[in-house]
Amino acid sequence: MAYVALYRAYRPQKFCEVVGQQHIVKTLQNAIKLNKVAHAYLFCGPRGTGKTTLAKIMAKALNCENGPTIEPCDECEICKGIQKGTMADVVEIDAASNNGADDIRALRDSVKYLPSVGKYKVYIIDEVHMLSNAAFNALLKTLEEPPKHVIFILATTEPYKLPNTILSRCQRFDFQSLSIEDLVKRLKIVTQEEHLKITEEAIFQIASSAEGGMRDALSLLDQTVSFSVNEEITLEDVLAVSGNVSYKQLCLLLTSCLDSDGTKALQVLDQVLKEGKEIPRIINDLILFLRDVLLYKNQAMLEDKMEYHQEDFKIFCNRIMKSIVYEWLNLLNDTNNNMRFSTQKRAYLELALLKMSDCKVNEEISLLERIEQLEHTIDMLASHPHEEEVPKPIEISIPTKEEIKQMEQPKPVELPKSIEIPKEDEIQIEEVEEILNTASKNRKVELQGIWKKISEDYSGVFIAQILVAGEIVAVNEDKMVVVLNDLGFCNRLMRYENFVKLIEIFDNYSSGIKDYICLPKGIWNKIKVDYKSKYSQENPKVTLDKIAIGVLRRKEPTPQDETDLEYLYEYIDKEKIEILED
């Protein structure tokens, strides 16, 4: 007997054997049970998800000798005939090759005849979107009012191509892509029935490569069995057949980019290409890998993938920041779009990897991490004011997932309880009130025009990047109010030395800005609500309610302050920065 492909040998023959479409199975069974079977159904969804299979099971359930029943017996002559395709009352039509009006007219003429053996004549039209307009028009009347013994089941992967007149005459069922868990369970059953030895990683890779289609998964398994020469099918066998890149190679490639080691990244890429991997598939796998990184960092793992449990994957996720992932995804997507019209696909991918290695975001995030560590040391000094010896700096280790999440969420700076700042050392509401009452819309638009220029021209100046990340909310003749997400960033920009640098930058664009106030977003929301509730044409000069802003007032350093700062920075440079650089 000729060999039967796995996807044909293990096609479900009963409702209970269908994987992953329980919402459709339950609806069809209830329709049969309550005698509310419709005259026309539309099964639509991705390939290999069970549309034609469910149509045949539905035909079995309606025509079974024990039926109509919610579960066909699969033993009577009618069920066996439908399974083999020899049952005259169940007609399966391929619309791709029978898409003319004459074919549909022939079908329409045969509809009026009663079923010869079963209780219903079931017409299964596969890939129905391939019918011509004339064929659809010929089908309309019959589809709307067929004889009581006729049921139409239309199947398609592209329902948007069907005319609305057809869609409105059918009960529509949308088939879903199968989850990796459902695919893995089914693959394990098949491998046990076939007495195949296969590793867990190989099964997960097959399920992942199938992209939600059971037929694709079984076909890939069938192909891998033929390819493998070992007693046990391994991950390498599956990767060789599917053309995918292993997550270990992807992790090594992206780690090289994260370390700004472009040479190593190109060497890894060269090795992958020598294994016969296609460049579009490599880019696709890189994008999916970075997508998994984002899901892991956000604790939103939608599926239990094998890589989530790998130590090297966890280390990579803890090292990389979200900003870098977003930048890389945009870069890879642009590369994928651009190389469609080029014959030099490898050159495009190599260029993308070099850009990822030299990405400015890497430097900015590295600087941000360094500042965070320095701030931590300063907080330690402030919390130990009575100790004679400076506490020993904490050695830096790879942060955990929880620490990464806390670092990326903006939160207000909490000053030690032992330090109390007098109210007069904070920005007062009257200073904000003055700018709001004298603000000019034209000045605001004018300043917003140079905001992007500052971002581009001073991409390497960290305080400038912090400033342009904020929102200009009010500008008068020579002052402005900028809103930032974080109170710590507000206080940082209000420092005298940073104020001097930023004013110099503004002078380069002849902006006329001589002073500014930074406000945290939460405080600004309260001020905005208060201002809008009081402002009117009769009262253009608003008096705001007294609230504590929390932003420290800028003051020029005294000689004593400079001495203290030099001591602090000397300690940080010699002790802390050496550890950071190591």
C-alpha cells in the first residue's frame, strides 16, 4: 500500500478529535442537537486549521445512519463513504479549478434532486473566494433559498474577497490559528503512534515553525522524519528542514550587537548563511526573537516557549533595555522593506547589523545606567550622614527582571527622612503662575520648532535629551515651563551647572530663553486643572492654589559647596566609576 502522509493519516474524523476550534465544534453540535442546522455556512481562517475537515465531519454527523447526531459513529457505510470520498450525497468542489458560471449552473441543476442514500446533500465548496463574479451571481438565489435537503458549506482563507451578498446569506465561523500548546500535544500523540523518537526542543520548534497550522506542523514532521538519519530527531534536524535559525544563534548575534562588536556579529551571520539559511527568514526570526524579548520583559508571555526557560535568553533580556529593542525592530523592519527591491540582500542585512552595533541608543542607555548607579551611591552617602567612613560601593551585578522593571518605570525621588528641605528652597507656585499668565501661543509654537533640532544636533548631550523628551506647556518672552515624567529629572535639569549648559544651547538658536522651570507630570496635571477652572476672559490673570511642587530651586554653588562637590565626585570617580567600567 502506498505511503499516506501524516496530515492525511491523522486527520480528525470526529468532533472530539478536532484540536483548537472548540467554539465552532460546540456551536455546530448544539445546532444539530436542537435541530437548528442552517442551510449555508462559511468557514474562514488560516490554512491548515481544520475548515475542510470540520465540513466533512459535519456532513458525517448529518448523514450518519444513527443521525443526525452530535458525534458521527464513523463505522457505518455512510460515514466510511464520506471519509473515502465515495459518498454521492457529499460533493466537494474545488472553486480554484471550477470557478466559472457554467460550473455553478451545473451545481444548481443538481441541487433539486433528493439525496440518494443519506438524509442531506452537502456541498463543500473549498477556496470559494476564487469564484468569478458571474459564478457568484449564479450561486446567489440557490444559496439563499436551497431545498430543505441541501446544505452548503463554503471554505476560504480570504473571506474579504467574497461579495457581501454571499456573506449575508451564510453563518460565518472564524477559525483561529492553533496555539503552540495545542500543536505540541497533537504532535506528541502522532509521534507516539508512529513510534518516533524526538527531543522536546524539536517538537517545540516544529510547532513554532508551523505558525498555527496543524497541517503545516504534520507536514514538517513528515519531512523531518525523512531527513533525519539519527535514531532520535533533534532540533538541528528540524532547523535544517524548516530553514529557521536557532535561538542560540540569534541570541549570540544580538548579544554581539549589544556589545557593539560588529565584527563578531558579521562572523555569526556568515556562519548562519553558510548553513543555507535565507536572509528574509533570518530577519523574520530576529524580529520574532525581539518580540519574545519584549513579552518576557513585560511579563506578558502569551505562550510557554522553550527559550523563556533558557539561561542565556534570560541573561540577554536582563541586559538589554526596551529602548534598544524598539530601535532595532524599526531598523530590521526598514531593512526588510528596502531589500525587497534589491539583489544585494546580504549587504543590506550586514549594514543593519553594523548599525545595530553602533546604535546611539546603546550609548545613551549605557549612560543612563551609569547615572542610576551614581545616584544610588549619592543616596547611600545621604542616608549615612553620621558615619565616619564612607560606605563601600556595592559591586554591580546583572539586574534581575524585577529590578529592570523598576528602573524603567518613572517614580518620584524619595529624599531620606533625616533631610528636610525648607519650603523656600523649592520652586513656588507664584513663579509658575507668572509664566502662565504671560504665556504666548506664538512663542510656544516658535520654541517647539527648534525642539527637534536640539534633539538631533545634541544627540550626545544627555541633559539636552532629557529636556527634549519633555513637553513645552507654556512660554512667555524669556521663560518657559517644561513638563517631565520624573521628579528626579526635573531636579537634575534645575541644577545650576546644567542650567548654564542648556541656556547656551538655547542661545545657539536665538530662542530668547533665559530661564525655565521643570515640573513633574503629576504636579502639572493639578496646576492645569486649577488654571482651566479659574481662567476666563473676565479673569485672564489667574491666581493658583498653593501647592507643594517639590522641585528644588536653582542656586549658584558657593565655595564651600564646590569643595563638597569635588570631594563627592572624587570619591565617585575613583571608586564607583572604576567598578562601572570593569
